[in-house]
Amino acid sequence: MIVEFIGTTGSGKTTLINHVRTKLSNSREVTTSSDLVTGLVGLQGIRNTTARNLLQETISFPYFLSAYPTYSEFITHTIKLFSRDSSFSILTINNLRSIERKIGGREIAERQDRNKVILVDEGPFLTAHMFAFNDTPISQEEVDEYVNLLPLPDLIIYIKASMDVLVERSLSRSRPPREMKSRIRTENEEYIKRAVSIFDQMVASSSIQARMLVVDNSSPSPDDIERTVNQISKFILTSGQSLN
């Protein structure tokens, strides 16, 4: 069962995934998409982001190639949207690497035992982050086409937080996204607003609503975090019974 966590930078996806993994491990076989990929070569313990991404790209590449015919329309549409406002650059290369890693990882996850719960932090859905840096807003028609072509997971957990919290978390990250490293607060806030708007547009689709749980992760309180983790875990377990 593939469970993709979505939400903009600063929503706390990775933290919640770690808590949910611990919670679910008491009753189910559970892993994360990154550990699943790196585990194929016995290196799932790597935590350095750059090293882990490079390793995932290398391992995922043959799976990406095998999956390309299936997802070619989605890949083409995504590249068209994120590249239309700029010439070929290092950002383009990084975006292409990200797509390869996400699609390859998705293909690896699809080939696993369906009784295994795979928690996905960086899945195909999150390629939508690339659109937030476009000067030209994407239209509703383009969003709808993106959603129709998107390889959907079994379940989606949409992590939200207040704008102030999202901005503060993004500024305090030791390893922010490449595109936000040199941005001042007002620019970060504008980027996050665009990203939230894009995600909200996408999740309005009925095909997504039917498999999605929305949670608010604004509060740093341990009690609130525990309640959120319990809510997500219950949703996954209950939905898993329905899927089976």
C-alpha cells in the first residue's frame, strides 16, 4: 500500500512520516520510499540528503526507464509546465533529476508486496512544487490535466499548516530547497503561497478526494502531534482494510 504525504515546504511531512512509521510498525510491515530504494543495495541508513538523493537517482534510473512508456505523458506535461518561463539551466537539470528519482521510486514501490505499507515523502505528486517558481501561473485546465496524468498512490495524506508556521519552518531549515537558499522572507512567503494554492487546486479533484486525509500540523505541542499521528495511522489502517 503506497501512502504519499504531500504538502509544501515547512509542513512537517518528514517528521510526521517518522512518527507514523514508528506507530504503524507495531502492527504492520512498514517502510519509507527512500529506505525502500536505498535498501536495495543495503544502504538505507544514509541520512545525508545530498548523498541519499544521488544514491536514489542511481538506483532508480533503470526503473525509471522501464516505467517511462507508462508515465511519458505525465513526464512531458510536467516538464512543459516547469520549463516554460526559463531557458535550460541548473534548475532545469535539478528538476529533471527530481522527476527521475520520483518516478523510479514509484516504480520500485509498485513492485513490492501489497501487504507492505510504504510511506512516501517525495513522490510524483510533489513535482508540483516546481510550478511555484513559474512567473506565469498555471491555469486550472493545466492543473486538471496534471492531476489526470498523475500516477496516484493508494492513499494521500495532505499536511497543512498556517502560513506563518510554514514560513518560519522554511527559514529555519538547515537544508532548505535549492531554490529558497538565498531568498529573503517576503520571497519565501510568496513562493509558499503559490505552492499552497497549487496543492489546494489539485486536491479539489474528486479522484484525489476519495483517497485523501487532510491534517493540520501547525502546532508544535507533543500532544497535538501525537493526536495527528494517531489520526493518520488510523486512516491508513482502516483504509488498508478496505483496499484489501
